Amino acid sequence: MTTDDIDAHAKLARLTENLSKVEHLSARLMQAMAARQPHDQALDGPGNEVYMKAATAYLAGMMQNPAKVMEQQVAYWGKTMQAYVAAQQALVTGAAPPAEPTKDRRFSNPLWDTNPAFHYLKQQYLLNVESVQNALADMEGIDPDDRKRVEFFTRQIVDMFAPTNFLGTNPDALEKALATDGQSLVQGLENLVRDMEANAGNLSVTLSDREAFTVGGNIATTPGAVVFRNHLFELIQYTPMTETVHKTPLLIFPPWINKFYVMDMKPANSLIRWIVEQGFTLFVVSWVNPDASYADITMDDYIRDGFLTAMAETRRATGEAQINCIGYCIAGTTLGLTLAHLEKAGDHSVNAATFFTTLTDFSDSGEVGVFLANDFVDGIERQAKVDGMLSKAYMSRTFSFLRSNDLIYQPAIKSYMLGEAPPAFDLLYWNGDGTNLPAKMAIEYLRGLCQDDGFAKGTFNVFGRPVKLSDVKLPLCAIACETDHIAQWKGSFNGIKQMGSKDKTFILSQSGHIAGIINPPAKGKYGHYSNGTPEGAPEDWLKGATFNAGSWWPRWRDWLAAKSGQQVPAREPGNGPLPVLCAAPGTYVTAIPKA
């Protein structure tokens, strides 16, 4: 028997083994899919009304200006024919078709340019995308909000049908399958089955190696202690790293749709550690991950038992009459509501406030606004009443679609087609470690703040009394992020502009919702814009702003230090009236809620 014969037998044996694995995995996949629980179909996509409005607007355009539509079609047909002829010539001559440069990372494999079949697929797909985009751009007679939704969901459809998303038209996947005798496809199927089983029959791509990180082990390791706990949060006081600290303590409210340790990943990029190193007594709220038993918890509960209680306990722990506060994202919105309430009550126990990527004026909620129409919110409300909570799975999926190629399709290709293991990436690990929201609170937030814009309009009630943006009168600083898909910076600017404070500072960081905030100075990665008080139109503010290389953290530290009083001896957790309950990062951050 020759060496070639031995190799052929070995390949056949591997192929047979892989086929048997596929059969077993397929059975597991069917079982996982059967375990999927029914849910409100409105959560899967926009209502038909969106597409009907788009179709009506397009048909009206055809009737009013048929020549323009015909011009578009003729141009599309002409380009399509040129691509087809070029592909035919390449097949006949065997020469590579002319390569047209593209910055689209999906088509980085050289075969997209050198192989006639793949080149034609790429060209035709890009022509289709261009044609759809042109049709949308020329669409008239449609409401601006409806246009945004049509454009967004059309882009989702266009991205979904990219040839890279299908095994038969993905050269990377085909090459690896051949090179591994099908092992990559078997491993990909194993990854798919694992994800389906882990998510009760729902497809959710694992973005990071879940075994690579341990909260409190190699992430969230800044020393500190839980010094207070109730049904909504644990209060963490961090161990000082300087001999003296500023007199006024600092309390951070993270968003309760994610866990606080995004601010305390590895020591090199930990905002929490850095703040402590700057000489501030730091407290951080770690929110509970609610289950169905929290169904009736309201926004008022979060303000009373969360924000106001955490503020009171921070004052009690330090013996100070005033504190400074930070609110991040949804917690920034709620901090604004709390501060407005305190102002109306004549309570000045908060000295100054900082808002990270916070929307308080939802008149233009940006890209995320496409999910705030009634078709989605009605579905969320119905499902939340059944579950007693808004599941983290729905929120995670929604935010993923804001960057679908980066957070859905590319990870799915790598995991399911190429059979790769997810990377050990701390930020993606945190991104997959989400939390649920209590049913009643979630709907109050979506209806009263997002849809009705109640804070900006002065119609949202806190403890039965309406509050408005102008009620927030203490000194404040706001940091927004230039490419934020969740809390777009212009909306953040407009909300801060309407607040009643005479001492306002606005900073615009480069990058997005997370990377723009978690931007340690030592890395020198993203810069920021500064222009003092937010006034006028956000575009005009930016035109007059100064660009500063490097992180905004030192600029904000200097602002905060001026609001934090003289130096006093450093405060150790447990040395005051609040005893140490357990070490940071506490128990709520790792607790698994009941299904």
C-alpha cells in the first residue's frame, strides 16, 4: 500500500467519523430547538405597518416620477449586465477579473477578487446594496421617524443576505472545511448546539470564552468591601490607595441593564481603580439581577430604595453631609430624575453630579429609537407581564442589532462555519453577562421616558409629582461619546443643555458607548472635545470645540477635585458605622436569578 493510499484511507476515516458526529449533533440540535419556549412574535421584528409605509411611499414615488424610478432601474440593470459579462469573460479566459478595492472586511479573502464566481457574487451583492440604498434615499412622502425605521431594518435585511453569511458562498469556510476534512464544520455544529442548549433553544452566539474570566478572580479585582445590602443593590466601598482623600465621597450608579464591573475589568483599564488612585473615597452600587418576584418593582422603588438609600448610606458611612454622584446610561437618566426630586424637596445632599452617556431628552433617541415604536414596546409589555421581567436576552439581541455585522454575523461565521472557539475578550465576556429588568419598571421607563419624553416635557412623575430637566440645578459634568449607538451624543447634549444648573460642563469623547468611557489615559487611544457649557445646537458646539489628544479622565478628575473639598485621612471600609458584609465585588454581581 502506497503513502497516498494510507493518506486516502486516513482522510476517509476522518470523514466517516465526522459524519457520525454530525448525525449525533443534529439530534441534539433538534432537541434544543424543541425546548424553545413560545414568546410574543412582536419581539422578533417590526410590525407589517413599517413595510407597508415603505411600499406605499415607493409606489407613490413611481406614480409621481416614473422617469426617475426607470432611471434607477436602467442604471442597476446596466451595472448588473456589466458584472455578468465581466464574469463570463473571466471564466472563458481564465484570467482574474478586474479587482475593485473595497474596505468591507467581509470580503477580505483574496478569492473574492481572484475567483470569477466569488468575484461575481461579491459584485452583484454590492450592486444590490447600492440599488436598495438609492431607492431608500429617493423615497418621498414618508414621516422622518418611519424613514429611520425603514432604513434601519432594510439595512438589517441587506446585511443578513450577504454571501459571507452562507456556507456555500463563504470561501473562508469552504477552504477550512477542505483543509480539515470537514472537522471545522463538525466543530461549528458543536458550537451551534452548545449555544442553543445554553439559551433554551434560542440562538445567541457566544462572543467570549466563558471559562477565561472569573468575576473577582481576574476581573473586578479592585480591593473593597460590601458595606450595605438591600433587595435592590449592594453598596461597595473601595479600599483607599492614598494616605489622604478628598473630603466629599463619590458614589457611582452603573446602569442596571448590565453589571458594574465594566468599570473594573483588568487593573490597567479599570476606571474604578483609577478613581481610587486619584484620592477619592469611592462607593459603587452593584444592582441585583431581578427575577419574576420583582415584577411589581417600579421606577419609584429604584429611586427610593436604590438611589436615595445608596446616597444616604454613603453619607452615613463617611459622616459627610454632601456627596458627589455619577450616573451611567439608564442610571444617569434616573439620577437626573432623583436630583430633580431632591431639588423640589429642598434637599441639597448631592453637591455635584456627572453623567456618562446619558439620555434625558428622548425627542431624538438616535438609532435605538427604531426599537421604541409601539409595535416593539407593545410586544415587550405583553411578554414582560407573562415573565414578570424583561429578559436580558431580548435586550442583548436588540443592542446587538445596532452593530449586527460585528456582534452577530461575524461571530456566527467564526463560530459556526469556521469552528473557532470564542476569544478570551473581557469586554465581550461582560457584554454577555447581562441582567433582567423588573416588568413594571421596564415599561414605565419605555413608555414614560423613552416614548413620551416625560422628563424633557415635565410630565414624568417621581413619587406622584412631575419633575422636569430644569429642576436639576446643581453643578454637573456630562460625558457623551461620538459614535455611541445607544445614547447618541446630540441627544445627550440637548438634555444636559435644558438642565437648570448654571455650572455645566460637556465633554465629547471619541469612540462609542463603552470604549469612549473606559478609556484609560495610559493607553493614549481616544481623544476628546471640550468647549465648556453646552449651548446652542450640538453641531455648532462641536465646530467651536477644541480637540484634545488622549483620555478625558484627567480633565474630569480636575473638575471633580474642585467640587470635592479639602484632603482628609483616607477612609477604610468598615471603620465607620457600616460594617463589612463581604469582600468586593460582592454577591449580587455573580448571583444567578431564578428562571
